[in-house]
Amino acid sequence: MIEGSSIAPEVIAQVQAVATNHSRVLVCLDSNHTHAHVLAELEAYAPLTSVGSYCVVFDTLIEDMPAEMFPDRPWGPGDNPKTAVWEYLKTHPEFEIDRRIQHKLLITVAPDGYLQRVG
């Protein structure tokens, strides 16, 4: 088990060391849901995703929820995992949103959060 902040350099280094020993890697991000934190996680961990596999960013639905749903949280509409995904994808063409997955599911907490590594 690796303990610590998911964006701490020493934690990132430990995760990278584990991932390099595997030919297929699926990345799942579900931590602090602020835009800045998720964007930092994407920069650190999405590159570990194998081509053809996924980086799944959870709780992107926050963008589509009323702001009053999160009165005591630092995240909400405009500052959340989905906004981080959209920003990340502007400069990372090796990933695409795979909407086929969310369209197959009756319920998901990750709309626009299924990022397939295509290159």
C-alpha cells in the first residue's frame, strides 16, 4: 500500500515504479475533486496508461450537479474533475473520451471521465 497525497512527488514516484513493471496499466483517479488536484493527478498518472487502456476519472458528474449539492466542499460546478479532464485533453491528443462506455451504463458518476489512450 502506498500512503500519502496522490500528488506528492514521493507518492508519484512510488506509483510510477510499480507501473513500469507492467505491460498493461489501467489508471483510476478518485481523490480530492478540485480542478487543480485532478489536473495534477492527470499529469502525473495518465501517462502511465497503456495504449488501448483507460484512465478513468471519477466524479466528473459534479460539473452537472447544482452548486448547492456541495456547500461544504472546495469543489463544485466550474471546479471539478470534469473541468480538469477537459483542460487536460486540450494538450494531450493521446487520450480521447470514450463515450461508448457511459452510453452503455444506466448510471455513471464519470460522464466524460473514461479516457482511452489511443496513442
